[in-house]
Amino acid sequence: MSSRTPTGPDAIDRVGHTLSDKVEAALRTQIISGERVPGSRLNEVEIAAELAVSRGPVREAMQRLARDGLVRLESHRGAFVRSLDAGEVRALFEVRVALECRAAALAAERAGTDEVATLRALLVDSRGVVEAEVVPHYPERLDLHEQIVLCSRNAALQRYLQLVNQELKLVRARSGFQAVRAPQALDEHERVVEAIAARDPHAAAAAMTIHMESALQSTLGLLRDVEETDR
């Protein structure tokens, strides 16, 4: 273990959890936020210095992130933030559609009155944010999908959706979180929530299917824009 004293702004706290856990959390946040750009190299020495740890925890953290699809490990070359191509995005969405639609159907069957009220409140808050912006962004902090899967009361669905959505955020990281179709997404979300409130699992799944198809086309559009910019 490094004897280095963490003094810099990026040095990690050494209290609780293992150092590799904390390095993993720090890198995961940097990758998903776009601070570390997809395709960029992850230098063990630089990251260890930045976080004031030895290279061992950094190496272990990168292996975990590679397992979760965020990092690509190449023999004799090192580690890189993963970049997704159109085929990979489509494959991830095939999984996401199945999980999201099932979550919406289960939410229609299982959500309590308070949970439905929470979903509706999220919609109101999100619309307020979108309508207040000159260039509307859908607010990341108001995650309706996360709340819907919580309403499904299925921990396995929640876990697997988190992994899929985490990988898809790599595309948004490449695009710099461009503003895309926020008003349309809000309308689609409202239809999903109203179907859940009506206790109609078939309508909830159908509304989510339409939303997922729109989300796929939007994500592929982001990817094309970035690829054209990179040429």
C-alpha cells in the first residue's frame, strides 16, 4: 500500500471500504460523467498519483470496470475508456427494452399510491426544468426510469438495468450530454406514468416500448454526430 499522504483535491478518503473500491467509484464517476473521454487511455501511474494510492488498487479497479463494460483492456497496450459502436448500442437496447418494459408492467401491478404520486411529481419537476431552459436538457437528476424500476419491486431488474444504462451513458459522455428531444421524452414519460397509474400493465409496457424506440434512435443519432465530428 502506498505511504503517500493524500493531499490533492482528487485524493481519496481512506476511511471505510477498500482503496480499490474507492478508486473504482472515482473512475466510474469520471467515465460516466464524460470527464474521461471514451477512447482515452487510462494511465495507471497518473491515476495512482492523482488519487494518492499505489498502482495495485488502480489495476484492480480497472479490471472491475472492464467487467462492467466501461473499460477496455488491451494486451501490451493498457486500459482505455470503452467506446460503443452502433451495433453495440443496438444490442444494449435490445436488453434494455426487455427490462424496461417488464419494469413498467410490474410497476403498474405493484406500485402503491404514494409511489404513483412520486412518479407524477417527478414529471412535474422535470417539465419545469425543461421548459425553463433555452436549450432544453432532460434533467439527469430526475430519473423517472429509476423510480419506475423501484416500483417494480424487483431487485434483479434494478441491478441489470443499472449495468445496461451505465454502458449506454458512454455514448452520452462522448456527445458531451447534448440536448436531445427533451419535450418529446417528457410526453412519452407521461404516457408511461398514466398507464401505471391506471393499473394497466399492457398499456405501460406498450408506452415504454414506444419510448425506448425513440430513445434508441436518439442515441444512434448522437453516436453518428460524434463519429462525423471525429472524422
